[in-house]
Amino acid sequence: MPTALRRGERWYETPDVASFIHRAFTKAMGYDDDDLKRPIIGICNTFSELNHCNHNLRALADAVKRGVLQAGGLPLEFPTISIGEVFVSPTSMFFRNLAAMDTEEMVRGQPLDAVVLLAGCDKTTPAQLMGAASADVPAIMLTSGPMLNGRYEGQDLGACTDCRRYWTEYRAGTVTRETMTALEDNLTRSEGHCMVMGTASTMAACAEALGMMLPGGASIPAPDSRRLRLASATGKQAVHLARAGIKPSQIMTREAFENAIRVLHALGGSTNAVVHLPAIAGRLGVELPLDLFDNLSRTTPWLANLRPSGKFQMEQFFEAGGVPVLMKELEGLLNLDTMTVTGLTTGENLSQVVATSTRDEASQWRVREVIASADAPLDPEGGLAILRGSLAPDGAVIKTVAASPHLMKHRGRALVFDSPTALQAAADDLDLDVTPDDILVLQNAGPVGAPGMPEIGNLPIPRKLLRQGVRDMVRISDARMSGTAFGTIVLHVAPESAIGGPLAAVRTGDEIEIDVEARRLDLLVDPAEIARRLAERVPAPAPFRRGYGKLFVDHVMQAPEGCDFDFLRGDASDAVAAARMGRDMRT
Ligand code: FES
């Protein structure tokens, strides 16, 4: 029985004029018939000079190419949208779905037998996984790697945990402008993404736990030569994936997502993963309800002593063994039969990892400083909790390991701001009517409201309280926060206020109660009064009348569904239908 043609072969070897033209125009770039017989490996590169976190991806792409050639493939690099977290406006999240659409269509629309996804900063990693899931062409991910630790006066510095920590002290008047300038020069010593367990590190670790990255790939520092060797190995493995035909839909199963969620909890990782993982899964028809995150949190120990929740940073996590050593500790809780890009199952990959408990005492001690044992965890439960109640009927998220224990059960008076601008103006007002027991509330910062759900959920502590020594208070919003931030911060309140969620009904002076142990978040106002206020609400005018902005606000889903566009979820059967419509659709 004849074997089916590879995707690349369909483009180049179908006996028709289209293939003739494909061959002729590829030869225009200097490739010959020998090249065109090989598996074609796309290198989907999010390099950009406006994205510092992805700035080393050109060098990594060259190393990937070397690996592809060594394994007998033909590497062809192409660019897609890059999203530099701190540079794009209005928010990076606004563009994640656009980047995912770009990745999906360019992977599906070109003659690729497999693709290497080169990502780095917070949004490029989930965007590429979303696109690859929908295109469902064999894919393997390689991230830029974390920056080296910043150094200042003998201390390790972490981006951007220390950006926030020192800026708070600067606002409080305890740090000088000269110190801030020195910190600015010493924070970022190398290329790579943020080097604490922020969103970029979290999503890289989740990609590894999902099985979409070679084991150990998430934590090798960006400038370390071992990352170049990982890139070469990734290129080789892409050729093997092309030959084996292992697709993302065979790797990113519900069981694999459960593994990723357990790793997220054991890391004390970013709240943003609670948005990105459902978005990736949704592309494959896999539902990840918020309650699944909460259930797995209650049965997964927190193991990684990493900032912003703990003490160390990615360099130390790498030296301790990174994600493979963490997953080895969790082995009894993981789904071990899930397929990975190695061509082996998660269990088979972990069988090659030496259990820390069997190592000599000195090396055990070095690992245990950073990655605790499952028998003696930092906390028996994971790092995130899902809250529900009259203020968040569809759920809200809190990073418990980065919160203040004394505020985990708290009742306080709401101090409400209807925009980030109003909050900023009030935050510096030394006469603001605020006490440490108050609860700061920000409305209109969700997926539709902002728009794009910006990372402003770590609302600034009012300067008046900073001067009194207050460094944390309960803050609630429908926004996200950077994975590098910390505090008793309730995020992703759903439904968001801009579409009429109860958050829109909160008024200054109302009482709010948070009880993390009971997983409750309640507005202590009579339900009839809440309904009356919401009925009187006047929705804001649509922020966009045309273009991508209009597409975004018309179709973005709420945080629990991952903020994907409603028309992008589910399997990609439309692509199959499109392929049947025209003979040149070579999917
Ligand atoms: Fe890119 Fe932090 S700004 S990972």
C-alpha cells in the first residue's frame, strides 16, 4: 500500500503545475532537488528588536538549523508577530490572539512537515502553542531562556519583582533616585526573558510539562551554551517528529494539561497560566474549568522556592535540575502515559531522571534548597486558589503563595476606582480617605473593559499608607497581574465589570469579604440592591469602530475561557473543509 505523502511532498511532488511552480520558486533561493526531498522544518521565529526577551532567537534559530541539517531535514525560517511585554500598547494581551492567528495560518498555509516554535516573552509562548494546536502540524517549542540574575551590591536582582519592590520603596521615600538609576543599570545582565518565576518562566515550564519541549528546556539561562546545544537538539527532534508524524493534538491531551497545571501549582507559578492554559486547551476542544485548577491545587504540594513567592531565581532552579527534577518529585501525581516531543511518554522521560532522594547528601542539600521534596513541601497545597461568591459568580484567582497570611480571611470597606487613571491620581494623594483594612477595587480592567485585560491588578498601595509602613492590602479587580508581582491580590474577576458583572455594582463604602480557605469572595450588599445598581448601569461606548480592536472586543471571551476569540476555539475542521474546496489547498 503506498504511504501518504508528507505535507512538504504534497507541495513539491504532486504532478501538477502548482508543484512545478513551488519547485522553481524555491530553487530561486538556491535550494536544489536534494533539499526538496527532505522533511521541511519550519522555524517560526518571534525575534524582534522591539522584544528584548526574544532578542537571542536569531542565534538560537541558527543552532536549530544546524540540528535540522544534521538529522537530514531542510530548515526554513519565517517570522511571525512578536509581542514585547513591556513595549506594546494598549496591552500585550490585546495582541496574543493576533499572534496566535498569525502562527496558526502560517504553519498551516506553508509546506511544513514540522515546525520549531521560537518563543520567549510572556505572550509569544502561549500564542505559539495556541496556533500550533489549531494548525496541528508536528511542532516542538524552544524558548529564549531566562536572563542571568541581576546583581547589585551583593544581592541578586530579579526582573520584574525588584522593579516593583524598589519602585514601591521609591514612592515610600525609602530609596533614592540615584539608587533607582543604579538598579536600572544592574537589573538586566543578559538577553532572555524575566528570570523569576513570572509568566514567561511559568509558560516555558508548562510547555515542558505538556510535553511540547525537550526535557530541561525551560530553565537553561539564555546566554548559557547549553541552550545553543538544546536548540540544535530541538532541530534534530523536529525532523524525527516530522517522520513520526506526532502532532500537537496527540501530545496536548487533557491528561497532559493536568500535568501542566500540577507543575504550575508546584512552582507557585504565574496567575496568567490560568488564562493561557484554557486558551491553548480550548483550541483542541479540551475544557479546563477553573474548578479543575482549584481541585489540583488542593492536592499538589508547592515545591519550588522561587521568586516572587520564594527566595531563588531561574539560574538556581536550572542548577537544581529544573522542571525534570520537579516533575520527578510529583511523579506519583502525574499522568505518566502522555506522549511528548521526545517520542517517549512522560513516564519514560522521567525514568531517565535521577530521583533526588537517591543522590549523595551534598547534592541533595543543593537541590532541596530550591526544590523541596514532595514529603516535606513548602506547603502541602499549590500556589493558586479559585474564589467564587456574589462578587465573582464565574470565579476569580488569587496567588496564595504570594499573599499575606493575615489577609487571607478579611472583611473591609471597598475603595472603588472605575479606571486606572482614577486610581493613579488617588494613589499619590496624601489626604486620601484610606486605611490599611480597606479593600482597593478597580473596575473596567477586564478583557473587554480595558480592553485587553492589562497587568495592573497589583494596584499601587496609596502613598499615604506606604509612609505608614503598609506594604500589602487586599486588592480586587478584573485585570491580570504580572507573574513577577506579589501581594494579596484577587484577579480575573468574572464576569468582568464592563459587561455587567457584579464588580460593576461595588460602591465605595460597601463591605467585601474574602475567605481564601473557604474559597469565597462576597460583596456584602443585598442582592436586590446589587441587581438594581447593575440595571442602572450605563455601558461605556464601544472603544473601536474598525480594525483589529473591533474584532477583539466583539469576540474576546472572559478570563475563565482563556480570553481567546470565540471563533477560534474547537478543532480546525474548517481548515479540512477549505482543503477540500480547492486543489491548491495542500493541508
Ligand atoms: Fe518579557 Fe518579562 S518582559 S518575560
